[in-house]
Amino acid sequence: MSQSTATAFSLLTPTKISPFKTLLKPRHSILSVRSDPKSNPHSNHHHHPLSVSVSGAAVVSPVVLDSSSSSSSALEIDHVSSSEMKENGFRSTRRTKLVCTIGPSTCDFDTIEALAEGGMNVARLNMCHNTREWHKEVLEHVRRLNEEKGFAVAVMMDTQGSEIHLGDFGAASSLKAEDGDIWTFSVRSFDESQPERTISASYDGFAEDVEVGDELVVDGGMVRFEVVEKIGPDVKCLCTDPGLLLPRANLALWRKGRLVQQRNSMLPTITSKDWLDIDFAIAEGVDFIALSFVRSADTINHLRSYIAARSPNRDVAVIAKIESVDSLKNLEEIIKASDGAMVARGDMGSQIPLEQVPFAQHRIVQLCRQLNKPVIVASQLLESMIEYPIPTRAEVADVSEAVRQQADALMLSGESAMGLYPDKALAVLRSVSVRMEKWCREDKLSEELELTNISTSLSAVIKEEICRSAAKIASSLQVDALFVYTSDGHMASLLSRWRPDCPIFAFTPTASVRKQLNLQWGLIPFRLNFSEDMDSNLSRTLSLLKIRGMIKSGDRIVAVSDMLQSIQVRVVP
Ligand SMILES: Nc1ncnc2c1ncn2[C@@H]1O[C@H](COP(=O)(O)OP(=O)(O)OP(=O)(O)O)[C@@H](O)[C@H]1O
Ligand SMILES: CC(=O)C(=O)O
Ligand SMILES: [K+]
Ligand SMILES: [Mg+2]
């Protein structure tokens, strides 16, 4: 297979032309050159050049790879993953997964499709904002995209939780707070008639709980106020750090240099609104629920039993958002109880000193590797790209570091939800990931972790050992890909845990498992119905991939499965 190391877009290319100019549709033109060397790339405007030139057939999406006509025995993969592999070669295909928050900038079908084309693996819905009807429409778009185009974009619903935040501002999309201004924070709610320099706070006990002299930190420090006077439901505050106030921005309270926690901890982690959102998420078949402001494993366990009772046939994975002081204290028990974790650096940065956030990130990422749970690094990765078409150098360095730590996924928030350049922000994550991953492989830059077995039962330990050995064999033989045939996805995640040098093709018969695997490092999930007979599975898959031009004679693969306690090393015939 192609070992080409050329990437279509590089932030580091010393060129005067802005790399972003070429970011929008890089792979299509490059692919059309490769798949048909005689054609002029500039004259090729097919939307899916691969489907056309390789199969010689009309564009069919989803990409179903089979010589027979029965779809039950077909192999499904989206054309972007297969293009990305062909474009860069298997070894250079992107391992780090990308999550995009969907908001007003990205909520229509075409834009969501463009994000999927740009590499979005998971779409995030933040229930802090907008109505359930609004979110339902986005969910329908993603569903349609997956059904019609063969994508496996997963959906993550993120709960509002009981954080304290500002209210809506009526007609204004933002408000400017100037140094020395006096603003009123009130527990009253305002409809259209919001008085000037007055904002509502989301939490009823607010006026009782604050004290004169307290510091109100908005949005992790974007704007700061000092409480100067309490008058009934109103709290007068002096602006000490000026800035832009956004609707529903998060609010933290500090007293004598310390975060005031009692009040937050009296509120439930899952509010009544959250439970309704959770019912909605289960009914809509989302793949992940991300729980905001988790404090202990109990809440995670509670939610998991609720989901199990409500949705006996389909698992919805629970992601613990680590963003509070308590969640850092109880980190290990929380991660053990969850299906994955998010380093939610936004709120975390207003709850602990900022200089401690990088250490917390490092610790969470490593612990998740050890416990075999996917981990997402989130918030402000490319914050400046909300307004500008290129990132700051510091942002690029921050993204690179998360990739070097081998986090499973990176997340865009405001950049994709309400920014001016969602596609460009996604393209930056993609190109920085591919570049850093390549360095890590070539120069062994990633940290070697001493991973120990996590299971207790013998059969589970055997699976762990098989995956450890398979990953080791794959790396020492420099094979082209690992194959795993898995019904529930567990064996695939055990392979991913070892962060092998080659990509991992995960074959699973279940569409929902395929989507959940899309959050995990290095996994390329295919939907495939397979049998108990590994030999026939392997030869069928190899010939399907061969027809597709994704592998060729002489390529080497290592294969494992749920069914057989064995590791197979194959050379493609
Ligand atoms: N569904 C939506 N509708 C309207 N605006 C949205 C939506 N989702 C996000 N936004 C906008 O994008 C900004 C960033 O969104 P994001 O989800 O990252 O918020 P956050 O504060 O980082 O997350 P959290 O609230 O979970 O801490 C929000 O402040 C909001 O202005
Ligand atoms: C993502 C999120 O909730 C945060 O960073 O606070
Ligand atoms: K949220
Ligand atoms: Mg948060």
C-alpha cells in the first residue's frame, strides 16, 4: 500500500500562501490524481472522485464494499475515512479523533456534512443552549448523513448541570463590561425589558450566598467583578476586569482567593432539566451522554442504571466531564465508573488555578489510558479562531501537546458552535494531529506508559494479553494494519490502548458500536456482519478491501477477534 508521507495540507510548510486556502477540499483533488494519473486534477470536479474512479460505478453512498449484492454481507465505511487512508497511506492516517460542538454556525445539513467531510468523528450538543426542538433537528441531520452517506458520526449530548451561569440577554448577542462600571446581578428574570447593565443569574440562592467583597469570575476569567452591595434580590458589582459578556456564560464565585464551593455542592449534579434532556437523548438514540460537573462515582452509577433500565437493548456511553475540584479529588473512582472522560478545561480553569490545568490534563489523560477509557481534551484549543481564520502559535502548540499525550480526541467548542471559521478550525486540528502523530511514530516522542492488566476474570485477562501481544507484534513486524472482529467493541479498545504504530481496522456488525468506536484513538470502524469462522472472515475482508484498492498483495496484517483466542499474522495474497 502507499507509504506516501505527503500530507495534503501542512501548517509547517514554508510557503507564503496561507495553507488554509488549500484546506477546504484538499483530499478530493489529490485523490483524483492518484486514482487516475492521466486525469487533470483541476478538471475533476466530482464530489466523490474515489467512488467514481476506483469502482468505475456511479457514486454510491454509503460506500458498501462487496462483490455480492446482499447488503447483509457488505462492508461499510464512509468515503472520507477510506479517502484519508488512501491519501496519506495507512500509516499516516489520522489517529486522533475530532469532536465538534454544533451551534448556530454549523446546524444546517450542508454544514454538518461539510464537517463530516472535514473529519468530524463526533458531533456534540450542548444542552446549556437552545431548545430540545433545535437539538432534535441537528440529530435528524446527523442521522440522515450517516444513513445516506455511510458516515459513522456519533452524537454526544452534554448536560447543562447545575453550574451557575448568566441568563439570556434578550435581543443582545453580547454585552460589553467596562472597567469601573457598576453592574447588577439579579435572581429576577427579565423578558424583553432588561434594564441596562443588569443580568440575571441562573441560581435562586445567588443573592443570599454572595458576600460583599466576593469576586465574580465570568467565563473562567474573561470578565471579573467585585461584589460591592447587596439589595434584596439584586447584587451590585464593580467591573474589575473588563470584557465581553456572552449569554449563559458560566459564573464562579471566589472569596479571599479561594473558590466558594459549598453552594455548588448543594445543587444536584443532574437537575430536573437534565433528566428530561437525558430522556430525550435516550429516545433519540444518542451515542454518548457527557455529564457536566460530576463530583463522585455515585452519580455516574446512578445514570448508568437509569440508562440500562430505560434502554435495555442499546448502550448509551457515559462520559464524565472533569471540571470541578471534587471531580479531581475523586478522579480514579469517577473514571472507573464511566465509559470515558472529558478534560473540560473551560470550567476547570475557573475552579482551580490556571497554571494547574496542564498538570490536571496530563494526569487525566494518563489515568484514562491506564483504565482503558477514551479521553477527550476540550475547550479553547483554537479559541482565537472564533474570530480569525488562523490560530495563534500558542494554540497550535497546545493542540500538538494533546496529540503528543495521545488523547483519544480533541474537541471544538465555540470555534465550531458560533465561530466564523468552523471548517478551518477543524482543518487545523486535522493537520496538526497528522503531523504530530507522524513525529511521535518516527522519533518515539510519545510517553511510554507502563500499562498493567485491568481485568480480574481469567477470560478477560486473556483478551487483554492477546491484544497486548498483537499490538507488540504489529509494531515489531511493522505490519500495515491490525484487524479486529468485535461484537461489542471491547477488543478494539484494548488494541487502541496500546497505541500501536499501525491503524486498527475494527469490524463490527452493529452500527451503534461502530459509532462509539469512532471516539477512540487509532480505530477505523467498519460495519460488517461476520461469522464464527475466522478464516473465512479474513479472506472475505481481505478480498473486499483489495477490490476497493485499500490493500494490495504483499501487505501484512495482524488479526484478532472476540471469538478465537489467537493472533493471526497474514500476508495479503
Ligand atoms: N446549541 C447552541 N445554540 C446556541 N449557541 C450555542 C449552542 N452551542 C454552543 N453555543 C455557543 O457557543 C459557545 C461555546 O459553546 P460551548 O458548548 O463550548 O460552551 P462551554 O461553556 O464551553 O461548555 P459548557 O457549557 O459545557 O461548559 C457558547 O457560549 C454559546 O454561545
Ligand atoms: C467543555 C466544558 O464543559 C468546559 O470546558 O467547561
Ligand atoms: K454543558
Ligand atoms: Mg463546562
